Amino acid sequence: MLGSLSKTLSPALGIGWAVAPPAWTRPFRATVGPPAVPSPLDQLTFAAFLEPGAYDRHLRAARKRFRLRRDRLVRGLAERLPDARLLGVAAGLHLLVHLDGAVDCAGVVARAAAAGVRVANLDTYRVRDDAAGPGLVLGYGNLTDGQVEEAVTLLVAAVSEALR
């Protein structure tokens, strides 16, 4: 199991961990090299945050915020792009949006980017063509709650333009 605080606190901390079965420890260390050691101040600060339960409270609050944000995004997409299929809703900070076969996803990505919304073409993640059809990868972890509706509006406009 690998863990990192970069997604839950800050990438600048550089604090993480790996738990591996004893038989895998030597090959794992040979692969990743010597561990990077965060500063003692960072380690002590995190320990002070962890011990009284503040980190657990932070995680619970973050999960709630992200769940509400995800729910807003899903509702907005379902209302405005009813023919789209949403996958991956229950996990992570991303959604997969499968679109109608007539949609040029590369065009959607370019139009969305021009409007200030970053989305990814699912094709950039595929190893081979499959029957799943065109799709987008939407991340919502870096949006504020107030940006979700605007992002949906801009994305829907980009999809509509790509259909013309």
C-alpha cells in the first residue's frame, strides 16, 4: 500500500509511506531508490497535526466537501447532457463522461480549454481502441463549490459546439 499526503494536504510536504510485504521490500527499494526524507520540521508539524485527531477531522471534512461537489457536478451534467453516461461517480476526484459517437472529444477539449475549463480526452488514456466510444475525463478536486455550475455551463457549450 502506498500513501501520500500530497493529495490530502499539500504536495509541498513530500511526506508519504509505503507498506509492502517483507518479500517485496528489497525489490521495492531497489526500484524506487533511497527514500527522500522530508525536513524534521515538516515531520514534527505533521505529527502534531496527526496526534490530536486533526488529520482525521480534515479528511472527514474534505470527503464531505468533495462528495457535495461531485453530486453538484453529476446533477448538472445529468440535467444538461442527458445522453451522456457518467462512470466512476462513486470513487476518486474524477468522472468519466461517455458522449455520443458524433462528438469530437478533441474539439471539446480545445473549446473547453479556450473557455478556461480543463478536461481530458479519454483517448489519451487508452491503450487500444474499444467499443466504449468517445469520452472525457473530468476532475473536480481543484474546483471550488462555486465554480461547479459555471464549469458545467462552459463544458456543455463546448460539447454543443463540437456537435455543430
